[in-house]
Amino acid sequence: MIKFELDERLAADTLPIADLPLSRVLLMNDARYPWVVLVPRQISISEVFELSAHDQQQLWYEATQLGEAMKTALKGDKINIASLGNVVSQLHVHVVLRRHSDATWPAPVWGNGSPEPYDLDGQAQLRDQLLALIDGLDI
């Protein structure tokens, strides 16, 4: 049996948070934004249309439920949800909380400035907040 493996680049750029029914939730290691990445735990999938119809719905449900919870609890102005995959082909969905006061507003987060890695306290605090949000979701 082939086991799900996270792309090396995603593993290097993120910190693990939890598993949802379909996706692994990762925290992007960039303290400028509360930013999570959802990666469906399936083998050799690079496009949303390669998922079953049920799993496509589940992925969108997970992304929108987590995005709504993040926007409310972390007091954001906008949630950006995107699946790009130009650098990392493994299917993954970004859920980024944006604030009018953030480092690159209103421009995209990609390609603007350099990531600012979390210090251990900031990482632990946001991880705990995200775990509490995930525990409260009806997914």
C-alpha cells in the first residue's frame, strides 16, 4: 500500500497542525499572516478535478469552514482561498487571513516581501488557537 507523503517543499515551509476528514492542516511559517494550507491526504493528486465529486465538496467545505472560523476568531477583514500549484504540484489549498493592516494589503501574499518565520511563542500560540477552532468545527 502506498502511503500519503507531504511534498518536501510544503513540509519545509509549514508546521503541522491537525488532520481533518480529508485534509492535513498545516500552518505556513510566515508570521505576517495567519495562513494555513490544506493538503488532501491522497496519492498523486495535483488538480481538484482529480478528486471524486464527494472529495471536491469536502475540500471546499473544509477550506470555507476553517476560513470562516479564522476570520471570526482572529478578526480578519478578508479570507483568501486559493489553489495554485505552480511551484508545488501536490494539490493544496491556501486559506489566508488578510487584514487591511497586513504587510502586503491589498496585494497578494505570494511574491511580496520575505516570509517572517514564527518565533516559538508565536507559533505555539497560533497553533493552539487553530486547534481550538478546528475542534469547534462541524466537519
